[in-house]
Amino acid sequence: MKKICLLSLIFIVQQSFCQVIEFPYCCDFETGPEGENIIDYESNWEGSTQWDYSDTYARTGILSAEASINTSGDDTRNLHVVFNATNQTGIKPSFYYRSTNENIFIQVVGMIDGENWIVLKDWFTPIENSWTLVNYSDLLDLSFFENQSSCKFGIRAKMNTSTATLRLDNFRIATDQSNLWKIEASSADWGTADNWYTGLVPGSGIDVLIPSFANNYPEISSAISCNNMRIDPQASLTISTVGSITLSGDFRICSDSLGTGSFLNQGSLNMQSRGSIIFERFIEAYSGAEDGWHQISSPVNAFAVAGSDFEPAYNDDLFRWDEGSYMWMNYKDATFDFNNGEGYLIACETSETKEFSGSFVETDVTLNDVSVSTGNGWHLLGNPFPCALAWNDGNWNLSNIGGVAKIYSESAGNYVDIAAGSIIPATQGFFIQALDISNSITIPLDARTHDNMALYANDAMPLLCLKAEGGENEFFDLASICFHPDAATSFDPEFDARKISGQSTAPQLYTCISSEYLSTNTLPFPMEAKLDLYFEAGTDGEHSLAIHRLQNFEQQQRVFLEDRFGELMIDLTMDSSYFFTASVNDPADRFVLHFQQLNAEEESKPPTGFRAYYHNGMIHMKNTGGNGPLDLFLFDLGGRLVYSASDVATDNIPVRASLPAGIYLIKTSYPTHPVQKIYIH
């Protein structure tokens, strides 16, 4: 177990693994040749590289298998999938291939006796640098492979001349008892036969797989029946308002380290008595005190923790957040179940794919009068649906609830703001703030979406999002400044978000209005403002402050960053990154943001100055006047020349200088360039 505290969490990941899947079968070469018998290989190419796995040339899956061939002769290499064919008929395998050139031959083979390969498609030359599908219809009679205890389908390759690199991807197998939605599906229509791998729309008694990485995902707009249904990670299924599906088997929505499947039901899902609903959630393990914490929620009704995958083992943790006592409450001290619409905090010693089981939540979820006391009204809620939510998109009912939500980002080590219209993934916990003792929030069905939805946020309004990072880790923090005509100059709960600090070793970035520390600060027009920007280093060292997102600023609008320590003024709309050294003991009020509106005459004038800043032992020069190479002179504050350089290029070329820390004066050989201060540290 680990010790934690809100809202500076002391946190705790293991390598992901892939599960063997039953019918239908879809292999993206994710696991390598030792992975759970999904992929096996025979290497007998002397001097050739082993089969490797890379996402560089993936056709449709996460990873493609590749091998470089650099020997000649008849030596061959096999890559094959071990397949259980017990009681299976109508077996239909296929795969994609791609070669860097035509210097190899490829053969498709199969095996049922454990010893002898049966040729299904004899040696052929690949099309150069083009992903090409070998379909089951291209192969010889596959009846030998029916009703076997197991079989293998493989791809063999051998040299023609010279060298080549062969890549393989997306090995798929369907049967008479199963069908796969085509990754290449041309539309979302479930009833279009050509969208299905077997060329037939699946019906009663057929197992169905919706695979990852499809061009389009299916939508059901009529009454259909199937046996088992599985939605792979990052895949989705929609039932429209006029659609329904009846399943005689299980309904499984899968999850892995890269994502989770999604199900949006606007019509009717009918589960026969022997079928179960299973929604997976991959949990990455902790590796130390600062990672491995996940805020989760249940997508099924009233999920009981005891006896489930989520009941914590000895070195696992499960907590709920209690706003009234401002404490995380440990499941091991006082057990609890998962309530609809509430969030929880979990950490696991090993990476696991855990399972929710039950019935999906199919109504709005309303919470009334959540408390406002010691914890300042912060409550950990959760997405109660098996698909994503668009936060505060106009369908939510928020009464005395802040308009910006927060989700903990493990990579940032901080809480990130979720503005109106932004996505809250399935099974994701999120913080909201109650602003008054009388309050309510409704999580609506109408806000459900698949998580590729475009943001609803006020995209017509200017937005500046800054990112601070650096020090001894990879943590970062974000602070947003927005402009909206309806915003107030004081704290405005509809648009602003109060700051919540994350890890103690993560940098913190925020603004302040009327003693309120804000992670999102929305100001009214006009676009002329001066705003203190506060920064706290999580660890000592080199840091950077950069524009993370700049939206809807006109050409004449400028954002300047003032560094009070270095007495520098940087035009962030021209130079979007600033590097500096900071210590955990530095005062927080180091920076000032200046927003200015230039008139047309000022905008039309070409810039005539130059920019210099110090980072990592070097002075970086940028001549904004475009005057060509120049001479550079560096003086201390007593006027003594301490460094010079001749013919310095002006396209941001670094100039090394080893000097004691302090403020210096920098001058160039161009008389129109003003003297500038620079802070060397």
C-alpha cells in the first residue's frame, strides 16, 4: 500500500501484455513471437535479421512484423499464427503484406499435423512499397483445416535477388460461426454485406468482432440478432434510436494499454438470460511513489467491489474521496461499492485488465447537494456510461457547480482542466467543484459520444494555453487564459477553474485574481491586459515555458512574457518557447503576461530588433530585422567587455559563453539594435 493525500497525490506500472482471443481472430502482431502463442516463427535465414515489430509501417494495426532479408538461395523464413480450429468450419484467413522491393518471393501455407506445410498460395512477387491484401478467396481449398484441434496459417518468404525488407500486418481469421467487421469498411452501415469480412451480414448464432483501427465503425439502425459480441480497444459500436440488438451470448468491450472500446446505445440492447455484459478496464501498474494512480468509474449499475477484479490485493490500493473530511478513504479500512456517477482512485502492483460486469447505466445520473466543507467542494465523480462524455456541452444540468472539470494526468503529475465540450473517457473519474451548499449536477445520456468527437468548446474565443516543464523529471503543468465578452474580472465559476496542485515534484503554473489561484482564467474583452503568471519549480534545474495552444488570436494581437528575474520581455507569438533556470526556493511571482493589440501601422512595420536568451550554457540569437550576420558584444553591468563573437548568423544560432551567473548587457554591431539585458545562470 502507498500513502496518499489530496490534492497533492503521492502516487504508484508494469509492461502491458496482450490476451489470446477466441473466435473471431484478429492479430496485429502486437506481442512478438513469444506472445501467448499468438505468433510463432521459424528462423533459418543465416545472416538475416530476426522478425521484429515496428509501428512505423503499420497498415491497419498497432504494430507490423518485419524482417530484413540479406541472403540468397532457397532458405526461407516462416511467420505463422497458431489457431484453434476445434468444431470450426468455413475458416477464412487473410493478411496484409508490404515489401521494400520485388527482390523476394512470398508463399502462403497452412499446417494441421504439426509437421508438414500445405501450400495455399504458391510463390509470388510482392508489389513494391504497397500494402496489399491476401484474402481467403485468393487461397486454395481450405476444407482440410476444418474441425481440427489446432492449425497454423503462415507466410513464408525467400530471396529472389539482392536484399529486401518484408512487413506483415493484420492477420485475420473468420469462420462460419464468426464474422469480423472490415477494417476497410466503406461506411458505418451494419446492413451492408461488403462491410463484413465474410461478405455476409451476421445473423443469429454468429459471433461478431468489431476490430480496432477501422476506417468506419458500425451503426445499427434495424433489429438484428447475434451470439457473442466483442468490441476491441479503440473500436466502437452505435445503436441508433431505431435500432436494436439481441445477443444470445456475451457482450464484451475490451481494453488494453492504448485504449478501451466504446458502446453508445440510443436504441435497445437485449441480453438473453445466459449472456453477460463485461466491460474491461486496463490498469497500468505502479513502479514508484509518483506513478500508477488512476481515477476510475464504473460503466455498470451498482457494481459490487467485493469478490470482483477491483477488490484490492495486499499491495494494491483502492480509495474513495471524502470531501467532508478532506481525505482519501481506504477500501481496506471501510469497504464500499461503486455508485453510479461517482469516481474512485486505484493503484495496482501489476498491470491487469480488470472486468466490470452487470447491466449498463441507461438513464441520466443526478447528484443533489454534494457537500461543500473542508474540501472546498471538490468531489470525485465518474463517467457512468460505456462510452465517452462531452463535458458541459449544453446537455448537462449544473446548479452551483463549476463549469470546468479536472482529470488527473499521470504524465503531467498534475490535474488538467476539462473545458466545456472536452472529452471525459469511459470509466474515467473526474473532479468537479460545488460552489454552494445547495447544488446539483446531472450527467446526461445526451452528452454521450465516441471519443473522436471534435471539441465543443468556445472555439471562436481567443485561448492561450501555456505549458511549464523541466527539472529532474518529465512532469509538466498547464495554465489557460481565455477571453470571453461575458466573463467577469473576478472569479467566474462558469468560465474559471481554481488551481489544484498535483505531485510535489511537478512544476506548478497558475494565475491569480482576487486571491483566487486559477488554472483556467477567463477575462473579458478588450484584448489589452496585464496578468501575473505564477510558477513554482517541482525540482531544481532547467525549465521551459512554452505556448501549448494558441487559438483565435488575430495577427495584430501579441502576447509578451516578462521575466522579472532576467528583466526580459519575450514575444510569445513570435518565439513560442522560453528557457530558464529555476529552484524550488524561488518566489512564485516571476512572470507577467502582457496582451497587446497592435494597430495596422505597427503591424505593417517590419521588426527591427533582435532577440537573445540564455539556455544550457549557450546564448541563442535571433535577429528579427533580417540584417544578416552581425558581431555580438557582451558587457557586465560595470561596462566591461566580457565576451564577443564575430559574424554571428542570425537564424537562432547558439553562441557559447562561459560566464558567472548574473545579468549582462548584450549589444550587436547594428546601430539600430538597442542594448538588451540577458540573464546568464
